[in-house]
Amino acid sequence: LVVRPGVPQNRRMTLPVIPSPATATALDGTFTLTSASGVVHSAELAGPVARFVEDVRLDSGLTLTGDSGITVELRPVADVPPAGGLRADGSEVDERHGLEVSPTGVRVWGATPEAVHRGLTSLRQLVSAHLQDGAAVLPAARIVDGPRFAWRGLSLDVVRTFHTPDEVRRVIDMLALYKLNVLHLHLTDDQGWRVEVPSRPALTDVAAKGALGDRPGGYYSRDELAELVAYAAERYVTVVPEIDIPGHTSAVFTAYPELAPAELRTIELGNGTSIPLSALEPGRPETWTFVDDVLDAVIPQFPQSAYVHIGGDETWGMSDEDHVTFVEKAAGLVRDRGKKVVGWQEIARATLGSEDVVQFWLDLDIDKMGENPDAPTPPEELLPVLADALRKAKYDAPKALEQGAKLIVSPVTWLYFDRPHADTSTDAEQEQARVRLGLEFYGAASIEHGVSWDPVDSLPGIESADQIAGVEAAIWCETITGPEDLELLLLPRLPGAAEKAWSHQTDTHWPEYASRLAQQSPTWRNRTWTWLHSAEVPWT
Ligand code: TNX
């Protein structure tokens, strides 16, 4: 599907914008933005405009000090299809927008402040790409654009490695630049716990001290989380919390051993790496007092999110029956609190409602392993456990869809950023980091690979875009020791995920995409973001 309504063939153009707009029409002439330029706007648009001015300064050094040149306004856009899928904030906000550069000035419009913000985000990218001697010489053009999917996100593991609030803000900045609108925070896991629950102080006094190996632990205080959530909201990013239960709960058991199954009461923090055998037991009343306490404390800390992610993944130490019982009860507790449920694909084995969202990740076919060169290759000794898990996983997406639930598309093959980079870096120091980053197990993936698929066509069980809530990349931090490692795996992959989540143009052509990607580097340099200097991309 290629949506370029109404653009005559000879007027279609490629602009250095990621994700690629639904339509871009070339007009005649240029318009130059200088430090004497500024934005004409009404009071309702003050927020997005202030954000834009500040972002342009940080991206490119251009400080817009004047009051004309760019005009923004609230005006609906209908000539691209509305977004499919679901929004994490539970609203129906329309993000479609227009942007026109003409020889007399720049106009940006959309039905909502968020739509205008998205249009201004394209303008930010155009400014960075067309900077000459401190001014932006913009080619005249008209963009009409809107997202293909409403939920476009990144799942960030803050447990295996604790990322400071400052680092998380840098990640939010990256999401916003590429029109991604969800930060899914994976706040709990075997190695640690990262959120305050006042009625359960040992979660922060004990469990939060852990991380993978001897990495420093930590947690986000209520104030720090409030700041992060507000920082994201200013950039139209919704933070969705994940409390991963009933598996991946070793850290909980170090804090509250009485919640652990008998054989796990002496579990140690921080050592767990890959196979989680710990799980909360659904048959014990104290399990549910704990879950109640956690939900009561966590939900109010994420006011923008209409969803709570309950994990539900990899409960390999528990019976299938207990898993289902657990998921159904936990989902009910989330719904009782007025929130909607999202969980990893394994929750589809339980009875779900049509408002629930299932995050599909296991796209590996055990019977075809070894045949697909793009598919990860697991180590021999893990094969029996994985074989069992994957055999069951095959039915998850169909089961979710039969129950009327929608899927978030996060397949390991295409969207796990903790796959090693196959592209080499032109920077010798980066090469040393590159070869130790990512789970070897998954096999390396190139930047080109990251845009060589389609969320509807590439997934078993998905027949139409209506079945998809959205697209979410995931970064797990087993191999990531700090901010530089994190950024080196996020960039330059993240814009590719955004391209798949936002763009209606599904047939990504690598050389064309690579040239747009290359033009992002001046912004990244100004932002001091680390990115893989892939030899395959003609960086500017
Ligand atoms: C699977 S994806 C996990 C995580 C690991 C990740 C490594 C998922 C729901 N669970 O616990 O960190 O693989 O890629």
C-alpha cells in the first residue's frame, strides 16, 4: 500500500524526513529561516511551539528569536487515512497534519495541538537537514501526513541495567524526534525493582539494589517518575508502566521471601540471567495482597496511560493452569482500577476481553529454525526449553485475535534492538563495543534488515492492519552496561522502527531510506547522542 493521494507523479519528492510522510509534493522556490524568524500561533498552541523552538536550538543551534515566518494553526486534515490501532492514552486524538513551505513562509496545521506538534517535528528535521551558514534554506514543498498506527513505541528494560532519569529523558527525546509516542517502561524483573510502593518498603530498600551482575541498582522516586512522565507528556509521549508478573519476580522474593514458592525462599538478587523459574503463586492470598498493593501505588504514578502492562511472559517454572489463573485474576484487578490490560503474548492463553492488548514477540518457528537466515539461532542447551515455549507460542496470536484482542507487534526478528549489530562501525573504538553488544543467541541484524519488513505482512496470523494496535521495538539490557551501550543499540535502529510504525509507505527502498537516515547525524551530534557509525550508511 502506497498512499500518496493527489500528488502528480512529476511532483512527488523525497524529503529528509523520517518516518517518510504519506505525501510530499514539490513546489517552486525556497524559504529561508533565520534567527530573526519565529512562530505565529494562538494560545492553545503555545506548548508545542515553545517545544519546537527549544528543540530546533538543541538540534541545530538555530535560535528563533523573531515572531514571523512560521504560522501554525488548528485546522483538520482529511486527505490521508486516519490512524489504525489504539492509543496508549486511551484517547482518539488525531495526529494528521499538513506542512507547507512556500517562498513566503512556512505553515503547519492539524486538528489538535498534538497534530501540530507532529508537523513541527517534520519541520525540525527539515531545518537540521538544510542548514547553511546558520540559516535553514528550505525547499518549497507541501507535506500531508498522518500515522499508519496509533501506538508507536519502545519497550525499555530499566532493570538489568538501571538507566538514570537523565538517560531516560535522552531516550524520550529520541522517541519524540521520530514521532514515536509510547515509552513502555519495564520496571520490574528478576534482577531488580525500580518503582516505589510505600506499603512495601523492602521493594525499594532491598530489591531495587539489584541489577544484572554487579551493575549499580536504583529506582525512580515518585517525584522522579512524575518528572519523567511530565517530560514525556510535553513531547506527546505516553509512559506505560510494566509490572512483570507472575514470572520474572526473583527480586520480589528477595524483598518478601514469604511470597516465594518454598524452593525459592533463599534466592539471591542479581544473578539471574536468562531462564526465569520464579513465579508468584495464584493460589495464595498473600500474592493478591501484594499485587493489590503494587497496582494501588503504581497506577497513580502514570496518569496519562490508559494501560497497565502486566508482563505474563516466560513463566517457565509454573504450570500452564496456574499461569492462566494468575493472568485472569491480575487482568481483572487492572480493569477494576479503570485501566486497560496489556501483556506479553503468553497472556493470550487466558480468557481475554476485546479491550485487552497482547504484545507479540516470539515470531520464531521452532520447526523452521535454521531455515530462515534472518531468524535468531539459539544455543543447543536452551533448545528443549525453547522448543516447548515456542510450540505454545505459535497459538498465542491466533488466540488473542479470536478473542477480539488487538496485537502490538514486537517480533524478535525485526524489533528486538538487543540483537547484535551486523553492520560494522567505521569508528575503531565503537567496533570494540559493537562486538560485545547484543545477545549473540539472536544472531546479528543489519540496519537494512530493520526496515525490510512490514508489520502486517511479516507476521504469522495477522491478516489485516485492523488486528494491530501498534508497533513497539524492545531493548533488553543484559549486554548493556551504560548509556553509551544503550544508545549504540538504539541508534540508528530507532528511526527504522518509527518508519514501520508510522509510514503508510510500506515498501522501504534501502538506498533511499539510507540517504534520509544519513542526514540525521548532524542532529545526533548536536544532541551528543551515540550512534553506530554504520559503514553501510552514507553519513553526512
Ligand atoms: C525475553 S521478551 C524476555 C526478556 C529478555 C529478552 C532478551 C520478553 C517478554 N522476555 O526477559 O530480556 O528476551 O531479548
